[in-house]
Amino acid sequence: MKHTTAFQNPLRPCRALAMLASLFITFGLGACQKDTPPTEPDVTVVGYDADTLVLQGNTMRYLALGDSYTIGESVPAAERWPNQLVDSLRARNAATVWNDAAIVATTGWTTANLSNGMDAAQVDTATWDLVSLLIGVNNQYQGLPVDDYANEFSVLLDRAVSLTGGRSDRVFVVSIPDYGYTPFGASNQSSISAALQTFNDTCLARTQAAGIAHFNITPISQQHPDTPGLVAPDGLHPSGLQYSLWVESFVKGVQELVE
């Protein structure tokens, strides 16, 4: 797919300087190099520190794995869907204490980038009570083979299950939203939607074969422009409102996984 002047490589990874804070580590949100991709994937890790998280007591630990949709490109941190999910879970059951969501995701990541990013973040140094996975749009956008996506996605599913101590019932997958229904993709909507459907069909089949919960939010993403306010100001990514609709659609299902 050709790039437009207004959106230079909007779904590709970008190189940045790394910054480290006590409980917030963020890599990969700096200035992009337009033409040369990084030799190693940039990593965005929010709310996770391997040395301190495991000491935070008897609380539920949630790890969200993905790309721009999980890190919430172009929306405030509070409006990222993993953060909204934790807020909703806290509201639904005050007796369960949740850590803030730990997020390993960077705009532009493919399945291979995410796997490498998980290694770099050392997420396997803790056992997680809940793990989510939303990945694949950049495989489609970059024209990568769907068969490669299928194999790499299955490996990521296996890794997600291992992160929960082998509990596949504590892992869930979110479908890929359809960016054909955005201002950025509108002129090429039908071909984008058809390509993403192939990836989503593969995602669903592999998820179901692994006995893992799958939540389909793609129809929500396809409500633009009929439903106002679903797209972020960049014209490409979901808005906080759209993320809230995602969470509303599957929070009950997620709660059932952890009860």
C-alpha cells in the first residue's frame, strides 16, 4: 500500500532514545528515521518493572501485548483500552485488587517485532494473572505473508499461556480493528477490509484451536463515520471513545476469565 504525504509510514516502527523511570519505562516514542527501519525493535513498556512488580503483594497482574492499538497511539494514557479495562474490572469487583496494566507495545510492531520486544522487556521474569494479545495490522500493512503471521501468532499465543503459568483460561485475544473505516484508509476501504478479514480469520482460527478466548471488536471499528468520535485526531487510530466501546463489549467476558 502506498504511503500518503499526510501520514508518513504511520504503522511502521520508529527509533528513539530510551528513558527509564521507577515504574514507567518507555522506549520507541522518539523521533523517527523515515527510511531506515531499526535493526532491533524499539520497545515500549509501561507500568512494568521486573524487579518491583513481583513485590507488590497479592494483586492481579495484567500484561497487554500488541502494537499501536494497545499502546493507544494518539490518545491519552488513561484512554488506552488496557487501562480502561483495568478501571472497569476494578469497578465491577472492588474485592479484587488490580495492578495498573503493564503494556508491552509499540506503534508499528509486527508479530516478529512483538516477540523480540517481549524478550527485551524480560516479561517472563514474572507470572501474570491475565495476558492479552492484539497483533497483526502491521503484518497486513507491510504486505507480509499471512502464513508467516499464522505461525508467529501461534508462537505468541504459546508464550502468552506460559506467562500465566500455563493457564490458557487467563489469556484472551482481541481482533484487529479495520483501519479501512478511517479517514486514512477510506479511499482504499474495500481492499483494506478484505485483507484484514483474512488476517482476522487466521487470528480467530488459531485462537480457537488453542482454546483461548477471542473478542471480536472489528465491527465496532467499522462504525465510523456513521458513529461520530470513533477516530483519534490523527485520522487513523481509534479514539478513547472507541476503546471504551471495545472494553464495554468484552469486560464481562474478561471478568469471567479471572473469577
